[in-house]
Amino acid sequence: MIIVLKPGASKEDVDRLLERIHGLGYRTHLSRGEQRTIVGIIGDEDKARSEPFEAFPGVERVLPILTPYKLASREAHAGDTVVVAGPARFGGGEVSIIGGPCAVEGREMLFRIAGPVKEAGAVVLRGGAFKPRTSPYTFQGLGEEGLRYLRECGDALGLPVVTEVMDTRQVGLVERYADLLQIGARNMQNFPLLSEVGESRKPVILKRGLSATVKEFLQSAEYILARGNPNVILCERGVRSFEDSVRNLFDVSAIPNLKKASHLPVIADPSHATGRADLVVPVARAAIAAGADGLLVDVHDDPAKALVDGPQALLPAAFAALCEDARRIAEVLGRTVVGPVGSVGPVGARV
Amino acid sequence: MIIVLKPGASKEDVDRLLERIHGLGYRTHLSRGEQRTIVGIIGDEDKARSEPFEAFPGVERVLPILTPYKLASREAHAGDTVVVAGPARFGGGEVSIIGGPCAVEGREMLFRIAGPVKEAGAVVLRGGAFKPRTSPYTFQGLGEEGLRYLRECGDALGLPVVTEVMDTRQVGLVERYADLLQIGARNMQNFPLLSEVGESRKPVILKRGLSATVKEFLQSAEYILARGNPNVILCERGVRSFEDSVRNLFDVSAIPNLKKASHLPVIADPSHATGRADLVVPVARAAIAAGADGLLVDVHDDPAKALVDGPQALLPAAFAALCEDARRIAEVLGRTVVGPVGSVGPVGARV
Amino acid sequence: MIIVLKPGASKEDVDRLLERIHGLGYRTHLSRGEQRTIVGIIGDEDKARSEPFEAFPGVERVLPILTPYKLASREAHAGDTVVVAGPARFGGGEVSIIGGPCAVEGREMLFRIAGPVKEAGAVVLRGGAFKPRTSPYTFQGLGEEGLRYLRECGDALGLPVVTEVMDTRQVGLVERYADLLQIGARNMQNFPLLSEVGESRKPVILKRGLSATVKEFLQSAEYILARGNPNVILCERGVRSFEDSVRNLFDVSAIPNLKKASHLPVIADPSHATGRADLVVPVARAAIAAGADGLLVDVHDDPAKALVDGPQALLPAAFAALCEDARRIAEVLGRTVVGPVGSVGPVGARV
Amino acid sequence: MIIVLKPGASKEDVDRLLERIHGLGYRTHLSRGEQRTIVGIIGDEDKARSEPFEAFPGVERVLPILTPYKLASREAHAGDTVVVAGPARFGGGEVSIIGGPCAVEGREMLFRIAGPVKEAGAVVLRGGAFKPRTSPYTFQGLGEEGLRYLRECGDALGLPVVTEVMDTRQVGLVERYADLLQIGARNMQNFPLLSEVGESRKPVILKRGLSATVKEFLQSAEYILARGNPNVILCERGVRSFEDSVRNLFDVSAIPNLKKASHLPVIADPSHATGRADLVVPVARAAIAAGADGLLVDVHDDPAKALVDGPQALLPAAFAALCEDARRIAEVLGRTVVGPVGSVGPVGARV
């Protein structure tokens, strides 16, 4: 950590600051330039980061040098983490596709959609039972009933299932039904919820917050890792911007950016990113070309009747074509899209 | 609600769409322009809003006409809601100031700061016991111990106290100690938490999310109101932007904008908005000049030793001067800053 | 255009509004719903758009229905425009790659870099002679001397050349040397400059402004088209955001979004988008996968000595590998990257 | 400037970097921490800033320490610059109000509005003759005819006049008619135009760009100052954001933020910031409370007939009330709103 002093910082200011830093057990390195004096703090930056050095008299700016996350960083873990869930493998050159309806609207509807989703190439089935909705007056999901249908459908098809958990009180319940837990964008900084899923050992798909930086995203992953759950999958799903013709602005550069900074797998949700079915396919292709370890795609066989997010759902045929595109683009990059009859292993094992 | 059809929409597309709309019990109004056909839907827009009309073949765009919140709107409630907590009154031309440390760091520290905060003019005492922190490795608050100190200090000084609640499981606990509940910016769309504090009848200070629109902010308030808690205070605390010299961009126009759309009181948190003590005072003055019904200000007597957010805390003397400025600016606008010996009434009563 | 009236709009308000609309020669369509009255304006929306209907008493909101650009729209021109410059062809399933140094730093340097750039697969040579720099104290480009080197180098290699024009007074000069004109992001809404290059018939690469919406981007293209120059190439180069680990946030969805709304070709500049050489390749691949009609890439053989934007430049070998990736990804989508010995045609012809 | 090296930087990397830095004439300061080696560069940072150190092998990050502007900084000029134009004085505790129509629509209209504007308290008359319009199909201003009316009207009333200049070729013309020149938000980084008005000695109102940081804003002011024109007035007018209920997000904290970093006066344009007449007054009051040195307000006597930006114009009576509010709020802060019969001095003189 580097502390830049104001031009007019007095000797007393400097002494008081150094005394505090030394009192915390750090060594310092003082550099007097022509226009500014700079103090380098040598030692564990995490502890130093909690100190309000900016509030000291004479201090102009505090510049952290190290990343504020550890377990999530490449420095801690150079190789790729591969998160496994049944046939699905995310990371380490393997790409897995997750598909299904945004919300479980009923048993029959789920089975009707899930079959073609599996045939198209999905190796994980998605479906929301608890839905975070901006308005209190819209459909909020079927709750436990939805979880039961999802489990039943996953079992029937031999697919692991993923669903969102929104409340610390629901984690136990959702864990009983689902193979992977999803944390939605609006909960990326719901720290009690992160800690709670950190106590689980099931893989967690953590969605990027609407206006979260890459650094904050990795700090949220750190909350989960710090509780002992190593199976975190990061999901880029677009960030908020001024652009009003798409729901969110899909940050394709976040994929290689995250993978450079972290060993965790990174997948993309082109459906919630764009909110427009006509843009889902090109954005999904782009994600794969940028190195994504997976896709999470809304599929519905009658989008005009969907209870949630119909305008962004792909028809099963379009989803199948997308899976094929993904396979071919991944090949160009020397990567492999995991097929539906891929190597089946225990859920959540880590390579 | 208005539905704009694509130039090439077929007769079948239009018929299918109208059939669905009529099937939902709405009347329609068809207008064929030179370049577009437009369908007006007549009837309750809330229900129509849940329908995925954008996913219908032939539909170009769906334009809602009404606001997606009701109880929070001026149309539902033309006069100002005044939220009362002990001496504090927010709304209806009365302005109340909340002050105190960002986090309760200990009993002695809280009492030491709270006295001058009250003398300066604050009518509510703030202090965090559960702190949402970006990193899992920083101070997370004293928890229930902090709540006890806060209650004790509020009782000693005759001030109502406000503190943040972060988890649905904590609401009961926090409610036992605090007079007002605070929902932090990162939880503005934590819908289970909103519903939970909606079951309380204590006033709730709801902070605007980091990238929430005014409309979404009011929809989150609607979650609380819809559960029967009418005592919602909206708090503008800055939104995320590209500007890197301040922590957040304080949206001063949101104050009159919210007050025009809603009857709920609106307060401002200049401390978290800017993250810089040197900007807190001018931004707080601006908030009052823009019509804010209150301020929420971090105060610390030794910011260089604060465990949380020291760089943004005001010293008690600066806080006292700010309270005086606020009083005089409010006067210019014909409004009144509630004094420490104001009219004392029951907490949470609604005018 | 649709005008939504306030709930309390009086009969006089409505009459005054209708009188004005009819006075402008429009027909109207009145729809009285349960909660709002709505006026549909039938006729040319462009003229209506200039009217300040929102300032009329009783008006709540004005909703335009049509796009505010015409010549740039797919409705005006259903097929793809193909912009041709020597061997390069942008649009209609053909993809062309532009490479070269960010700035022309000298004659020898340009020739040294341009050879490998051509060999790698570039069909247009880029190089800045007039550089827009945030600070007045940094290198501003070689000016006309740079233009001469660029022309000379393009002639020697048989490559068309593109360079930026920043000032209306420079257009004539730059046109004498360059085959394509580039308008930088900071000038996307420099309307006199847009009009001036609209008087040229040379292809114009128009970069998206730092915070321009897709709609505004197309309106700026409209300025050029409206002056009679049909050869506009849109260039996505990232937009400003809160994310601080990349220079700009590359909006990959803008590529299919623009191509759906407009017939104009769309290329991508991954170098200025990210500002980081390590992200240029994955972002460039993503752009091609999303359907870009070309790439504009900074190449330098010694980035550590570059006078401008060294940190984002690719080495020639990395650029060659990227060209090969682009070729293979384009193939997956049934598109073709134009080779250096492609079909040579007149510059700027339009298919 | 500080350079942070990668954990794995080799001795060769460090030596090569140091050699280059020393070759440029700088001294260095090397600090080897536990996890990173850091190089401090001692000497003129402006020159170092142009070097692409981030492109050197082994370099992780480059951290500038000093501001990238000089003449605009408080370090260069500790006292407030006061810009004078006739009776108007901006800065040093004096506040001046500019009013008038967004566009000069005709001679009669301008005279009709300007009288009440002066009476209300404006000491400068505004009116656009060249209008930057997003669409090429809307009213672009009366050009020189508008300038003539503006001059004539200013002379008749004894008010200095300000108008926008959009093109380097127009500067001479506009300078002949106007007392102050305005650079619009879309031209904040039109560097040739900044240089051109820098050659003038007339006061320049420089509007903040739609997505410009405070630092970039001051760098653009630096372009003007560096050419010898010291009379720069900064104008905050809102920045682009995700919020869709206002045109721009007015950054009230930028006012004290700019004034802390720079000696230049800062004014506010609440009209273009919000785009909504109902928000102009509270935002303008907030700007004064935050320390603004002036206001720039759209006034029209029949907003429903305005050719440009009618929905944001104040009626003369509302403008007069606002001027009175501004006077009283300024008084609270110990500042003075310059009256119409203020101390008249030469235009552009600098205190």
C-alpha cells in the first residue's frame, strides 16, 4: 500500500502517520519526491486496507497495490479450477451449457421444455422456483412446488439442476432439491447469503451485480470461498448502462479479464444480459469466442405465454443451433463443449 | 399500455394478439397509422405488465403508460406522508437530522460521540451493528453487542436510534433494539428482506441501490408498503458512475423527482454518497436546498481511528455547523428543521 | 407519436393541444382509458418530434414510435450496404481487417510495422497523423508529415489507408492523402465535422461516442448520409462505464443491435475498447463471433516505445494469429474474411 | 509516478525498465516489498505520463501521483479566479446569473423574453444561434442572423451576451458578436476548438462533457488556458447515467470538487441537466447551496412554442423567483449574487 502525502503535509503529520503504521506492525519506506512525499507500507495489505489512512491530516491519497481478494486470485491458485456437476464440467478448457425456462411455471411445462433442451446439448437444467421480481405484484415463482418439479425432471433426464436461492432461510431447502445453487445479480452483495452458500459444498453460480466491478465481483466470490466452498462459478450477465435498447450491457471483456485475475470458471448469461431473444444468439457466440466456460440460456417453447421474461427466451430449435455454434467456435479456440453423454463424475468435485 | 406492431405484422399476428388481450379481459383500441399499427390496452395495467407481449410475433415494442407502483405514488396519496420517530418528523415541510458513527465500535466511543451529535441538532442517533462490507476480511460490526450499546445510548439521551438490518433472520432481533430500521443500498432489491421489514410497523429508511432508477426505488418501497408498513423513508445516497474522484455520484435531482412522484419523505446521505469529508457539507446543503426532508450524516470524533469509513466522517464541530446551515437554508424555502426539543409523539405514527 | 395526458388534464388543455397538432397538418386519434387519455398523432413523426409537446399544459409524456433516423435504417434500405476500399469489403457477409500503429511516429517506423501488418492479413492500413489527446502536453501527432508517410506506405504496399480527421478545416487536406476518413469517438457529435465528411464520397469510419446510445450513433451516421455520402462504416469501440480495470466497456451486443436496426457495416476496435493488449485478442474474437464486418486493431512492433497507446498494441505475430482466428470464427458463421489478394474494386463503391 | 512490477518480473525486466527511465533523465526510488517491487519515478510527471510504461515486460500497473493539469490547478494558483463580463462577476464569492432562451428564434421573441430576464436578475443574456442537434432534421439555429439579434438585444439592455460556438471556423464570427463564448458538452473534447477559443481573450463557458470525469474536464480547461486565455468558466450540466426519468444526472458534488481542485469559477446549468422544467428550480437552488459561482438557465415565455428544448424552459416569473431564492441561499453561505446594477468593469478582466 502506498500513501501519497499532500504538498503541505507537516513534519507532525508525517510523524503521526508513521507512528500509527509502525504501531500496526508494518515497516515503511519513505520517498521524498520534488512535489510529493510518498510512504510505502510493507506487509500484509489486507489489514492495512481497513485503516482509514485517508482521514489522517496531511494524507492526499491511498493507493492499494494488491488485489483485495486472495482465495479467488490466480496468485493463490495458478491453474484453472474445474467445477463439476454430473456430466457438466466448467473450466480448464471445458465448456458446459445450461438451459431451461426462466421460471418453473408447472410440471408439465417443465418436462415439455426440458427434453428438447437436453437433446440440444444442455448438460444442466435451469428453472427458477423463487423469482426476484422488481414489482411485488408480479409472479414470484412456485416456491417449493417448483423445486420438486425441477428435481423430478432432472432425475428423469439424468441432468443436474440449478435454481436460484434468494434468502438465507431458504438455503437448506434449496440445497435439498438442487445440484447447483444460483445467487442472482441483485444478491451479489448480500453478504449473509454469500456466507450461507459458502457453508454448502454444492457448486454456486454467482451472478455479477448490476453495477459491480470485476474486483467487487471477485470479492463476493471470496466470501463464498472463505467459508470453505471451493465450487464457485462466476456468471457475467451484463451491467447497467445508459444504453436503453438492451436490458443490460453485456461486458464481454469481463470474461478474459476475470479469467486472468482468477482461477474460477466464468460463464455467460446472454438472456438476462440483453433481454432480447434476437440478440441472445450473437452475444452467446461472442461469449464463447471470448473464452467463456459455459452458457446459461433461457429456453421456452412458447415465449408468448411465459410467465417471466418471455421476450428473451429462445425456442428449442434456436437453442439447439446455438449449442452447435458454440461447439464449433470453442473448437477454433482448442476448447471442448461437454456433450450430453460426457464423463459423469461426482457433483462439485474439484480438479 | 400501448403495443406498437412491426411494419410487416400480418393479419394473423394482430388477430392472435388481440385474442389474447381480450381473453385477459381487456378492451383494446386499434389505431392504424401510416407506418405503424398501434394497440391500446384499456384496463388494469399491472396485470398486463406481466404478460410477455414483446414475445408475440409481429410486436415491435410495448410501452407502459402508468407507473409500476401504486401505494408509493402521489396518485394514491396526494398529501405528504410524515414519518415520526420520537422528536423526529420527516416530511410535510419538516426536516430532521440523523447523526452518529458509521459503526458502533464500542460503548464508550458511542457515548462520547452521541452527546455532541445530539447537542449539534440531531434528533435521531445512527450507528451500525451489522456492517455490509465488500471484503470478508474487514470488520463486520459488533452484532447484538452493538445493538445493546445503541439502545442504551439512545435511552440515555432520549433519542430514537436507527441501525441497519442485513438479513431476514435478523429483523426480529434488530426490531427489539432499534426505533427505525435501515435497509442498505446493496439490499434495495433484496425482496425477502423488504417483505420482512414490511411486516414490521417501525419506520424503515430505505437506501437507493447503487444503480437503481427512481422507478425501481419506488417499486422497492412498494414491497414494504404492500406488506402494511406505511412508514417508509427514502434515502438518496448516490449512484454508481464513471466518476472516480468520489465514491458515488449524489443524484440531487432525485430528491424533487421522488417527491413529485411519491408522497413518501426523502432524506439524503451525503457521507456515503461522496466518501469524502470535504464534500459532505456542500452536498448536504445542496440536499436541503433541493427539498430533502432530512439528512443522515456520519460523525466521528477521531476519523483517523474509525473502524469503518473514517475518510467520510465529520467532526462534531463541523456537523454542528452543518446543522445550522441546514436550518437556515430550510428557512429560505419555508421549511423547518426539527429541533432537539421538538414536538414529541409516538414513533411511526402517520399523518 | 403518442402523447399521454395527465390524469387531471382539463378539456381546455386537450383542445389547445389538438388545435396545435391539427394546425401542423396532422390527424389525431384520441383514446380515453380508465386512467389516462392518449392522443395518437398520425403523419410524419420527424416534424412532430421537433415540437415541444411536453411543455403543453396537461401533457404527461410524449412517446415517439418511429426511429429518429431514416437513411441509416433497415426500413429505408433492407439489404446490407457493402463499403469497398481497394481490396477491403465491409458488410454483406464479408469481413475486412484494418491494422497499423495508433500514431504515425515516423516514416521508418511505419514501413517497418506496415509490412508484417499486411502479411498478417490486414487489407487496410491505419495510422494517426492528428491525434486527439486528453492533455495538451502530450504528443499530438505529426500532422501533414504523418499523412505523407501514410500515403507513401499505403502506395508501396498496395493498401488503402485510413486516418483520423479532427477539424472541419482539415477535411480537404486529409481527403487528399487518405482513402478512408475516421471520425473519433470524441467527435461523434461534432455535427459540423459530420456534415463536412458527408460532403466527401470517401468511406467514413464513424466511431461510437463514449456515452452514445445506439440510437444517437445512428443519428450521427444520418448526418453523414444526409449530405450524400453513403459510405459510412460504424465502429463499436467501447463505452464509458464504472468498471475501472478496462479503459472502456466493449458493447458486443451493439454489433448485432446496430446491424438489425441499420444496413450499414459495423466493425469493432478492440484496442481502444479495452486499452489492454492482453484483452484485445479475446474481445476481437468475440466481435467477429457477434457478426462484426471488420476489425480495427492497433499493431506496434515495440509497444514499450510507442508514443501513443503502447499498452494496447499487439505485436505483429499476435496480430497474425488473431487474423487467423477471425478467419476461422467467421467461417463458422458462414462469413468470409477478405484476404490480402481479394477482389480489388474502386474505393467507396456501394453494392 | 509509481510503477508496480508483477510478482514474476525478472531482473532483466527491472533493469530494462530502469535503464529507460534513467535514459529519460529521471531518478528512481526502488522499494522491494514482500509481494511486489515498486519503482518511484522522481521528476516531472507530465513527460513520464506520455511513456507507455505499462507496455514494458514485468510491469503490472502505473500509478500517476500528480494531477494531469497544471494551469487549472489550485497548486498553480491558490486564490479564486474571478471572471468578469460587464456587470457579471463569477468566482471569489460572487455569483452571477445568466438567463435567456435556449435558441434565438427571432428578433421579436428575443427582445420579448430578454426584458423580463434582466428584470428578474440576470446579468448575462444567453441565446443560441448555432445549435448542436442530435438529428440533422431539426432546427439548427438562425446562424449569423441570430448572432445579430443577440448583440442588438444585449446592447439595448446593457447586458453582455453569451452564445455557443461549434466549429473552429466560426470562432472569429462568434467573437465579433458575443461577449462570452460557450463550448457545448458535446465539444468538451473537441481539442482544435478548445485551442481556437484559447487564442481568444473573451471568457469561455466550458460545459462538462456527457461522460467526462472531473479530471478530464480540467484537462479540457487546460487546453484553453495553455493558449493564453485565462477566462475560463466551468459549467456542470449533468452527466449521462442509467436514470431515465431525467435527461442527465446533475452532479452537484462536482461543484465543490472542482472548486477544491481548481481556482476557476464553476457555474451550473440546471436546465440541460434535468430537461424538466419542474426540476430546474430545486436543482438550481442545490447548485447555489453547493457553492456554484453562477447559474445558466433557459427562460422562455411560451415553452409550448419553443423551437428547442421547450420542456425545460422556465417562465419569466419562475425565473425571477429562482433568482430571489439564489440570492437568499447565497447569503446563508456568505456569498453575494451580483445584482443587475452591479459594479461594471471591462469584460474578461482577471482579478
